[in-house]
Amino acid sequence: MTNYHSLTPPLELIEQWVDEACPGCRLSNYDFTGESIDILATRAAQWGANQELEACCEWLDIPNNRSDRGDGWLMPDRLRRARRPKPPSLKEQGLTAMELLKQRTTDPNIIEPLSRALDALPE
């Protein structure tokens, strides 16, 4: 019998993460740096969180647990959107940076061309 837990990633996935975090390192090596350990820990945490989210969504997808609140979104979809929001678009990032820039300068030669460029980006 094995001590495998549903939130334990498969060995192949761990080896892939190790290779990405510390090329040339092996699980038995002690060559990991603080940065490579951070990368590996982050990947593992994200993977575990994704497994838990999917388990919750499967539970919500059971017929008695489904609920459409009139907007066409079922509870599993609502949960995924709430727990895994999309990162801000390039335009949203630019608009945020523009607001910070406006706090430092009011020079229209700097602000206006950037504003026009941001406005031209698709949402």
C-alpha cells in the first residue's frame, strides 16, 4: 500500500518542476538554491490548489448541488472564475501604470501619446 494522497503530484510532474526550477538538479541532489526552492514550492502549491478547486467543482456539479442563478453560470463555473481570476490584460496593466505616471508628471508630451496608445489597444 502506498501513502499517496490525492493532492500529491505524480513523480513525473515533480521531476519536471525540478528540471524547470533547477536545470541539472535531481531530486536526490542538494544543489537547490532559495530561488529554485521557491519556484518548486510555488508550482507544487498551485498544483495542489488546482486539484482542490477541481474536486470542489466536481462536487458542485452533482445535480443536487447545481444552481443557475439566472445569469447562465452554474456554481462550478462561478467557483472557478472566483478562485482563478484572469490576470489583468496588457491594456489594464498599462492604464494602471498610466495612473502612477500621472502622479509623477503632468507633462502632456509624455501623458497624451501614451494615453492614445493605450486607448488603441483592444480590451
